[in-house]
Amino acid sequence: MVRLFGQMKRKKTFPVVIIGAGPAGLTAAYELSAHNCKSLVVEKDSKYVGGLAKTMRFKGFRFDIGGHRFFSKNREIENLWTEILGKEMLVKKRLSRIFYKKKFFDYPLKPLNALKNLGVWVSITVCLSYIWVRFFPIKNERSFEDWVTNRFGKKLYTIFFKNYTEKVWGIPAKEISADWAAQRIRGLSLKEVLINAFFGQKKEKEIIKTLTTRFRYPKLGPGMFWEKVKKIIETKSSQVLLGSEVISVNHDLKKVASLSVESNNRRVKFYGDHFISSMPLADLITCFNPEPPNQVLNAAKALKYRDFLIVVLIISKKQLFSDQWIYIHDPEVHVGRIQNFKNWSRFMVLKSEMTCLGLEYFCSSKDDLWNKTDDKIIEIAVKELEFLGLIDKTEVLSGKVIRVPKAYPVYDKEYLSRVNVIKNYLQNFKNLQVVGRNGMHKYNNQDHAMMTGLLAARNILGGTFNLWRINTDAEYAEEERITKTTGERLVPERLD
Ligand SMILES: Cc1cc2nc3c(=O)[nH]c(=O)nc-3n(C[C@H](O)[C@H](O)[C@H](O)COP(=O)(O)OP(=O)(O)OC[C@H]3O[C@@H](n4cnc5c(N)ncnc54)[C@H](O)[C@@H]3O)c2cc1C
């Protein structure tokens, strides 16, 4: 640190300055250090590296910002995970069921399991509502609700589609466009589900193929991987500066010259030959000094994000359920998913007779919930867990609330044109590359973020990769399916 500020006093420039010690930024630094190119990584978090893929600690327990599966179609990324963590990477069999009315439903849904769990009467209403819709389908399918109801009947739609979709996206299902359902639930209907269940047609195999049934996971969570990467790059004379927030990107219209950074209540300037940014694209543009043209600034300010809040609870019970996470479909509670970190890795919990849960709330920083006190949020979370029948409140030992702004970049109708405006403007700056999820406003997983970091580093080392053209092949298909046409992950659109 002393050496670093000594260098700065002499206004020594760094070969590469990287904004953000998340997967994209650290992968770039790792690749550069492997080629003896020094870099400085500037990270605003004062304690953790790994960005959204960090693992936090609370009273000796570890938890992620949502569980992070390590799975990639990209061999190079898979090999990198092995190279760095070797045997410390566990292989996990995925178990993540739907929890509804105190029952566990297989995911993807299996008709016999679903009907058995729903009971005779509800199953009869499911069948009747399906028969009804076959005779009297909704004529002009406009919304997600219309589309799914026509194929599954109103009752099944309400139980298995409406509530969870509304929790995740915060948009009434009536207002989500039907196209999204058509892409997401591609070619499926109750009839086909039943045929597949009884006659095992290949369609079901396809459906199951879209779910990753096995994945890898570091023994101590994804943060373990990123801590190790940090150590490796530091042994190669690169540096990661925590608690340092970029507040200004200083440029001369052609090149970025330096970053102004607020670090431990001091303002410092870091000069560089090359810059890589993984901070949210909107924030990067608003940090530009001098300011970009209004059109660019407005495009940046109009980019949208969905926020996320996780309530971590330590429970004095050995086992609550065996899934890594469960989807909560009951409409009476706001919680969308519940992570059970000991089922990701038993090393995540301090004591094996205890459990550490993460209750995930998809929300916006403007929502009531977000703005309540931590104590109040914990109280709500405990009440919801009790309502679901998963715990007794006396079993809760401790709780912690983590607010995650900008967890999901949102693809609304205008996002692509806005990103293009910004992209065109950034082309003026030959020594700046943007990488990663929020860095490029791409709703992708860490393997994609890592790939962009890797190739940005290779560009500095002489390569000519177009980072915007890295598609989601580095991505795995899961419940948020990927469109064939754009290669992007799907996000619902609101009806006009
Ligand atoms: C709930 C949830 C579950 C997920 N599950 C999975 C999963 O199972 N598998 C998977 O592969 N991926 C998963 N992801 C996605 C994964 O977390 C991201 O793709 C990945 O973290 C993106 O890496 P990044 O480096 O681009 O961005 P980030 O992880 O966002 O890192 C950016 C870094 O930049 C820092 N920063 C921001 N602004 C500044 C500034 N002004 N100055 C300095 N530093 C700054 C941030 O603090 C952060 O550390 C999940 C994401 C979420 C939200």
C-alpha cells in the first residue's frame, strides 16, 4: 500500500488499471499477470472480492449473493476453475424443487408428482379448468397470463406460473407480453407434458437438457475462488486495492488518462496506459470527465436494473430440506427463493447441527421492503419462514440483511438502442474496454463475464477480439432460457 501511494506521488502510471474485482476484472488481471503484465485492480468493496459472485461471512457461516453454480459450456473457463481450485471444487447434483403449500414439487414439474401433491380436489379443478380452456380458449392471446392459461388452464397457471413470475420480475403477469411466454415455455402445453410423462417422448428429454443437473462449487463458496485469484495475481506484482471507488474517469476525448478514486476517505488519481471497466455501464458514463454528449448521458441514465435483497438466517436445526435452493410459489409471502448453503457445501456452515438459509427477495431499491430497517426485514423473513412451515421462530439464532443494487441488468424495449449509443461513444477511447455483466449491460453468468475479462486482457497483449460479439455460448441454459435469435437471456417485456 505504502509502495503504491509512493508510486502515485511520482505519478507513475500502471500498465493496466482495472475497475472492479468481480469475475470479469479479476480474470483480466489474472490473464495479464500470467503474461507478466502488471495491473492495478480498483474495487469499491472494502472487504470482499468476487463482486456478485463473492462469498460473505457472518458469525462463522458463509453465504453467497444467491448460490453460484460453476458450469460453463466454455472449456477454457472450466479448465481455469480446475487449474485454480483443483480438488477444492466439489461436484454437486442439482436438487431445487418448488415449494408450495408445504409440499415439494419436482422441478421441472412431473404430472404424477404434481397431482399427488395437489390432492384430489385441486387436481380435479386443475383438470376441469384445463378442459374449460380447451373449449373456450382466450381468443386474442396478448399477455403471459393468456398464453399460459390457454395451454395449462387457469388453475395450473395460477399455482405454477403466475406467482413466481410476478415475484421475480415485479410486473403483473397480465402485463407481461405473450411473446415472452412463447419463448420461455417453448412449445409446451399440459397435453404435451402428460404425453411426455406417459409415453416418454423426446421432448421431455429436451426440457430436462435445458437444466444443468450437475455443477461444480468451490468448497468454501465462489468467493474462495476469487480470493485465490487475488492471491495469485498479487504474487505476480499486480495489486488489488479494496475500499476504492472510482468517482471520475478523466479523459481527453480520445484516451482515458486517469481514474479519480475515493479510497479510505482520500481522493487519489491512478494513471494508466490501458483501462478495463467492469463497473455498471450507466455509472461509468456518468463518471466521465468531461461529461459525454447529452444523448450518451441520457442513454446511460435510462438503463434499468433489478435489485435484489438476501436475508441470511442462522437456524439451530440440522436439516430443513435437502435442496440447494427451493422456489417459493405461495403468493402469501414475498420471498422468491430460499438457499440452503450447507447443501451447496457442508463447509459453508460453522456447526453441522445448524443451518444457514438465504431468503431471496427480488425487488427494487424504491420498494418498501428495501427501505425498511434491517431488524424489520429480518422479522418479516422469519414470519414468512414460519408461515411456510419451515421453521419455528424460536429456532432462529441470528440474521443479516444484504442489499444488492443492480443485481440484474434489465432488457426493456429500448435497452439495446441505449447500449448501442454508449458503445459508439466508447469507441472513441482506444485504451478503454468494458467487460462483464453490468459492465456491458448483459444479463449473463460469471463464465461469460470471465470470458470478456480474458479477451480484454488478450487485446492488451496484442489480440483483436470484439468483446461485444462474445455470445452466450459461454453461457448455460437454465430456467431463464436463451433465445435462438439473439443469443440473449430472456427478460419479460411489459405490454404497451
Ligand atoms: C442472485 C444471483 C445469482 C447468480 N447465480 C449465478 C450462478 O449460479 N452461476 C454463475 O455463473 N453466475 C451467477 N450469477 C451471475 C454472476 O454473479 C455474474 O455474472 C458475475 O458476478 C459478473 O461478474 P462481473 O465481474 O461482470 O460483475 P460484478 O460481479 O458485478 O463485479 C463488478 C465489481 O465492480 C465493483 N465496482 C462497481 N462500481 C465500482 C466503482 N465505481 N469503483 C470500483 N469498483 C466498482 C463492484 O463492487 C464489483 O465488485 C448470479 C447473479 C446473481 C445476482
